[in-house]
Amino acid sequence: MTDFVFNRAQLKKKARSAMKLNYFACVAVCFIMVFLAGEYSTTVQGISMWDMTHVADLKYNPEQKKEIIQDMVDNHLTPEETDEKWKVNNVDAVKKWKKAYEDFGPDGLNSKEVTFFGTTGDGSTINTLLDAFSITKTAKERLEQLTNDSFFENLPDNAILYFDGLTRSKSYKFTLVASVASAFSQKKSLADTADIFTAFLVSLLRAVFVTNLMIVCECRFFMESRTYRRTKVGRMGFLFRERTLHPIKTMFIKDLYLTLWTLTIGGFFVKQYSYAMVPCILAENPNMQTRKVIKLSRDMMNGYKWELFKIDVTMLGWTLLSMLTLGVVGIFYSNPYRAAIHSEVYITLRRRAIEQGMEFADELNDKFIDLDLLQKQTGETDEEKVFTIRIPDSADDKKEAAKEGSL
């Protein structure tokens, strides 16, 4: 049964077919998720390459930055004077380099930063955690030993960007852990710790009231898009149309659990797969009780966490290609493709949950989400009846959908 349920080639084929049915709307939805919810971090990182505020970081290598700042210090120049002398054309970049030089010395200028939603500098998730536990220097020394070959000279920065990409949608959880660790670190001042906690609070509010709701709405869109021929981008607002904000509570509780699991060794990376179906379940039934949603997600994923992880691994090539094309591939293909695959995974596990009579599976009450299962159920109810299921053009036409049968 496992091979049949998680046939990756079959799931991906279905995802591609579903995406083609409503391609431009799928692209638009993922585009909205990038800019309003901060999802699809590799796309964000790619787009940030075009951000003129950070062109100087990409234009100058570490040695050139050191030379510029050293000249600024030796000759007591202002940032404006330094910018004009060296033709940087970015006073803010000069100020940032100067601050990094003052705080961390010449080594503070070693990384090219990309600072839209992530960074390879000291503000990155992994460096914040490493710095808080006072092992940054050792880690950096090991990385330098491993990357003497010029082919791999940018590997540490890329690895840090990728780590931040993996944790970006859960960034405030890692920020909380980093801020707590930082509070007990002698290397951090009270002001620095306060800044980290402030960043955590802002990230938390954004995640709870914006990102989490939009993740649920995105799941709903892709679930409908595989069935309805003309699913509209406006379905991203279905929670407001349903006049329910219950998913805020459920998603927050789920994130709270994940935050606690972050404090364990490896627990977060396992449990994020246990709770992977929570947004999809809420997208189907937004009013389902929190404990039921979480319990059902865990049951659905029982025995399939590794399978979903393997699916994610197969997407690493698209992630890399998106980074290499500065987010273009992500915007126009891999982001909607990834979302469509996740939708197919949910439909597959949903079908299994209903057929096996899992606890609370009876509350998955949108029969049009999975037409194959609906046809099977109607056939099993009365084998002598021949049912013709008319697929609505969109979710808005659902009330007009009909089933016609004859003996």
C-alpha cells in the first residue's frame, strides 16, 4: 500500500497536470505568498539580488570592503566622504560595513550579505544560534579548512542561506530560541538581546496574523484548483468569506508545539512533518477543533513522514535552480509546482484516512476535493446506480453542482 500511496512519479505527474489547468492563477498565488507571507525563501533571496540597496554588497568582495573601511578609519573620513571617494554610490552600505568592522573587526566583512529576508552575515539564523552558544569561531575555522579550494570558496555563505531558507517560514521559532540563548550569552549586550527579542515579537505577530492565515488560504486554492476549472485568485480570501478566523488559534498552537520541539535535538525537523497536514485540514474545514486537527494530522502522517521528506529532497534541484536564476524559475514554475505536489500528498493521505476510518476523518467534509474518492464511494453505496458527477467551474458554483443517477 505504501508504494501505491506514495508513488512520487505519479504524485508529481498529477501535480503538473493540476498546475497546467490553472497555470497563471497558480503563479499569481505563489507570487502573493512570496511578498506578503515571506514564503518560498529561495525566490525571495533571488529577488533580493536585484535590490539596489544591496548592490554594493554583491559588487565588492571582502578584501575590497576591508580596504575601503581601513582607508576610512585611517583618514577619519565620514561615510559620505568615503562613498564619494571610492564611488560606492551607497552610503548605507558604507555605514553597514563600518559597523561590522567596529563590532567584529576585519572578519566582520568576510561575507557578502543578502539582506532582504535572510542574510549570510551575523544576522542569519544559523550564525545567531552559533554566536549565542559561543561556537561561531570554531565553526568558521572548520568551514575555512574545508573550503580552501576556490571552487568551494562561497560554500559557507550558500550553506547559511540554505539553512535560513529551510527555517524561513518558521523563523520566529528559531528567533525565539536564539534570543533565549543570547540572553545567557556573555558575548551579547543587553541592547543586542533586546533587539533580538523585538525582532522575535514582530516576526511572531506577522506570522500569526498574516503568514499562517495565508498558508491555509494557499492550501485551499491549490486543493480547489485541482478540481475546479476556473479557480480564482480571490479564493485566497476564503477565510474572510467564511467569516472564521479559527485557524489563527490552531496554527498558533501548532507553531507553539513546534517551537517547543525546536528546543530538542532533531525534534523540530521530525515534528514539522507530523504537523504538515494541519494547514490543509484547516483549508478543508476551518472550524474543526484544534485538538482534532493536530491529532488527525499526526495520524495521517504516521508512517509517511519519511516519504514526505524524500519528496522534499527531490525538490532540492528546483531550489538550487531557483537560486541560480535569481528566483525566476521559482516564480514561474517550481513554487506552484511544490504547492501542487503538497496538495496531491494531502489528497492521497486524506483518501487513506477516510477509507481506514481514522478518528476525526469524518470531519473532512468537502466531497468535491477528491472526485476519485467520491466516485468510488457513490459506486460502493449502490452498485446498480450509474452516477455522473458534474464538476463545478469554481468553488463559488458548488451549490449548483449536481449528481444525476438512474437505475
